[in-house]
Amino acid sequence: MRTFGTNEFLFIVYALQWTITLTAIAFVGGGVVGICLALLRISSRRLLRVITSGYMQFVQGLPLLILMFVCYYAPSLFGLEVSAIAAAAIALTINSSAFLGAIWESALRAIPKAQWESADALAMTPYKTLRFVIAPQAIRLALPSTVGFLVQVIKQTSIASIIGFVEITRAGQLVSNATFEPLKTFLAVAALYFALCFPLTQISLWLERRAARRGSRA
Amino acid sequence: MSVVVANNIRKSFGPLEVLKGVSLDVRGGEVVALIGRSGSGKSTFLRCLNGLETVDGGDISVAGHAMSRNPAALRKLRRDVGIVFQSYNLFPHLTAGENIMLAPVQVKGESKAAAREEALRCLTMVGLGDRFDTYPDMLSGGQQQRIAIARSLAMQPKVLLFDEVTSALDPELTGEVLAVIENLARQGMTMLLVTHEMGFARRVANRTIFMKDGIIHEEGPSAEFFANPKTPELAAFLRSEIG
Amino acid sequence: MNYTFQFGPLVAYLPQLLNGLWLTLVLSFLGIFGGFMIGVACAVASTLPSRLPRFLVRCYVEVMRNTPLLVQIFVIFFGLPNIGIRMSPMNSVLIALMLNNGGYIAEIVRGGIQSTHRSQFEAAESLGLSYFQTLRFVILPPALEKVFSPVVSQCVLLMLSTSLVSAIGVEDLTGAAMIASSETFRTMEVYLVIAAIYVSLNFVFRALLNAAGLIIFTRSRRTLLRRT
């Protein structure tokens, strides 16, 4: 029987690349869709706002695991096979888009109306107003929560292990089954997540404090 | 009989020594005003008297309790010492009546009915008998401060401390608060007031104390104190305050 | 698409699905309630003047927030038997859910307590209230009211994450769905139904928790009444 040694630990560390890849896809994909959702939410067309809100509420009310099952099994109805990583990436992207969209929407809404009006008064187009006046302020507001949500995404990639994708949690299960040392194995897995997430949590906190200081000075 | 005895009190915040040996003796029924520029140590001294600040040297005894760092002993002392703050510090989630009833019920173990009756009596005393069920944020600053006074009164303290209680109020609201304090003075309440209201101190306090650089610079019976300041520093201070 | 939806075969699984739903509700309720208790206790402990409890709470909170719930469940269920602590899947996930939720709520409530001004402590102490009386009657009620909305969001997220307990074979709503789907092969139908149930639960939980808040906190009730 194998024991939990350096090789086993390295096997898990090696799977870290897949945790990070999945996180990157979900965060970037979710970010792109999330920006669109946030913009749709502040659109002047009521119907667009309502539909977007419906989508966001629905996704936010859905356990990620269920979403992953759906993404994994639904394509087979069309006779398509999707890999576990594709299903996980799509599900995580959808999930992240709704949460990031909500974070950015509230940041956009937090910019005082007077900012839009004064840009209008300068005869700027809506696009330019957004690009040069609103977005820079909104990004600063949303940054702490966005980094905080990145931590959320990293942790959520662990759910991909349930549909069999080998990231670090699944790698941990494999090692645990081979060594019968689940405690050491899963503590090692937890430590790797902690090593990834803790610095980001601290950065998010630091950004939040900095924003609070700036806010109180203004 | 002395209600407040402070002996050679010293207190530093870091390298800054704010109290450099302050002694004071307040008899029962006496009203003492503490005046001085900000930073002179008068508020710190007042806060030492109920243990909100710990002293670095000297002894304090209030209403027969020796000052102690022991939490239980300190609570005993505080039952007999009321304090009213500049910023009222009412509890925002409780009505005026509940603010007043909290300590009598929780600290003295009074029944709710008795505490309610007492709270109503105290509210009436400060002229707000009809505001029992009102929340603090619905009241003016002057009304909130009067409720804070009623809250202290409900504990039936042997001495009341006032820490610049009108400084946060608009001028037109200070009168109603001062009237309440003056009324308490007439009823024989022992009081120590840190104040910027020179006219009020002169009229209501039996004795006034001028603090400067962490010591008592000059003190005397109010009438004499304000009419004939003995030190040039007090004279200058009074000129700048009364203008 | 040649696929025709058939919800018929699911009817036979209704009792299991209802059982699963019940278990999801129980796990959510206990996770929320237990987590709230742990969270408030930890938040209070971290305001104590001595450093040790503050440090311990900090460690607990950071571990909970920076590792996935799924891995926490695995450590408790698969890992602890290595040191002789053996628990049923149900007890394991309950402990994991409570500890996880407790960590998040501790952090939220601590923020609420810290945003309460020092002068409130001073006023209460000056009236002779003890430290715990001050917390109980003066500091916690407005602090909890202030952080109520993030606490509700956290509790709703917890309800959704109870679905992860199916990973170690607990037959909650998701677990029951996994069984129904593998036995009927009507995968899409099963997950569509389950998705609809979770989304409704999300709204119901939010509404119920907010209603509880209105009943508990006099001030939010007042603001609401004043507005209408």
C-alpha cells in the first residue's frame, strides 16, 4: 500500500494547474458576460433590464452543482459529448457572470447621476461617458468585491470534481483512495486552496480599506 | 460630607501627560464647574471619576467607593455616579423610555413596572413625559440630551458628571438643557460640569475650577472667581470666552 | 432536436424527491441556525480585550473562508476517521455546514460590532452594565440589524451549497435527483425540476429571513412603516 509522501503531494500540486486554468476561464468568461449584464441592467430599455434581472436572479438561485450537471448532460440530448472541463467551465462562467454582473451593476449605480449629467452637458456620447467618466470610478468601487469573488471562483472549481474533472480536489480523492490516508491528503488539498485564496482575501481587504480611507477623505 | 475625593491624579496618553496631579474635594449638594481650554485635561479628569479612563497615579473615591480596576467593584461605583456625554450616546434601537429603564432593570434588578414608573417620573422631570415611546432619531438634539440626563437620573446617582453636554447643540437648544441642570442644582444634586457656558457656571455652580496644562490653575467660589480672577491666565481665558 | 421531454417517469420518484427536499430544508435550517450561533459567539469572542480568543477566531474564520466547503466536508467525513473520529454522513455534513456558515457570519457580525461607536460601550458601562449585558442589550441589537442583509445573503448561499452534501451520499434534494436521474435516464427532466425547486427555495428563504428580520428588529419595521 502506498503512503502519502512527496510523490502523492506532487500529484496534487500538479493538478493545481487545472484548478487555475478553470478559474481563469470562468473568471474571464464570467467577467465578459458579467460586463454585458451590468450594462444591460442600466440600459434605458425596460424589457432588457427585466430579462437580464430574471437571468441573474435565476442563476444566483441555482446551486452550481445542478448547473454543472445540466451543462454536462444537456449536450448529449443533441448527440454531443462534452468533456468534464468544458461542462465545468461553461457552468462556472454562467454562475460567475451573474454574480459579477450584480457586483458591477451596483458599482455603476453607485456613481451619482450628476456624473452622467455633467458628461451629457459636455456633449459626450453615452459610450464615451461610460468609457472615460463612469467606468474608471465604478472599477475602483467594484475592485474589492471583484477580487473577493475571484476567491469564490477558485473554491467553486472544487465542485468540478463531482463530475469527474481532475483538479486538486479530485486529485485528492484519487490519492486518498490509493493511500487510505484521507486526513493528510485532504488537509494538503485544503492547504493548497488556502495558499491560493488567503493572499487574494488579504488583497481584497486591503483594497476595501483603501477605498474606505479615500471615501472618508473626499 | 465629601462625595467626590480625588487625590493627586496623574494620567498620560503615551508621552503626553494630560493630568499632572489634580486634587479635588466635592461636598454633597455642591455644584462644581470645570472650565479651561480644550486640551487642558478637564474632560479627561471627569472621565477618570467614573473609571472611563484609568489613572496612572493618585486615588479616587466617589460616593464612598474607592476607584478600582476590578470590574465588579467598578460597576458598584458606577451605579452611584451618573455621566452625561457631549454626544448624548442614547441607544438608537431603544425608545426614550427603554433607554431609561435598561439599567435599573438589568443592573439594579428592579421590576419592569417599577422601572417604568421611575422612567416616566424622570422623563417628566426633564419635561419630556410625553415622549416615552419615541425613538431617539425622532428627537431634537436638545431633547435627546434631556433624555440622556433622565437616563442617568433613573439610577438615582449620588453624583452627576456632565461632559460638555451643550457643546454639540445649536445655541437655541442649549437653554432647555441648561434649565434642566439648573433645576437639578436647586434640588440639591451633587454635580460636576465641564462646560463652556461661562454665564451658566457663574450662576449655577457654587465653585468654579480653571484647569490649564493638566493642573488646577485657579479655583474659587463662582461669584468671586468670575468677578476677580487672581491669575493673569484666568483673566485672559475669561476675556477670550466672554469676548 | 429529437429529444422529447417526458416527466412521467419522475412521478414514481416523487416520495424520494420530497424526502430529499425535506432533508435540504432541515440541513439549511440547522446550518443557518447553528452557523448563526457559532458566528455571533465568535464575533463576540473577537471583541474581548485579550488577544488569544481574537487570534483563534481569526484563524477559524480565515480557514473557513479560504477553503472550499466540499473539501471541508471531505476532511470531516473521510479524514477524521484517521484519528478515530467517525461520524455518519449526515452528522459530518451538518458539522461542516455549521462551521462553514459560522465562519462567514462571524466575520460579518464582527464588522457590525466594530462599526458601533465606542461611545455606546462607554454609555452602557457608565450605567453600570456588565460587559455581557452591554453586548446583549446595547451593542448586538443594532449591530445585527445593521448586518442583517449580508447575513441573509450568506444564509441563502448556504442553502444553495447544501447541495454539495450529495457528494458523500447524503440524499438531499440533489442526492435524490442523482438517483432518480441515473435510474430513469430522464436526466434533463430531473434537473430542470430540481433547478426550479432550488430557484423557488431561494426566493422563499430570502422572503422568510427578511420577514424574520422585520419581526425581530423594531427599527427596520419603523423605517418601513414610515415609508409607506
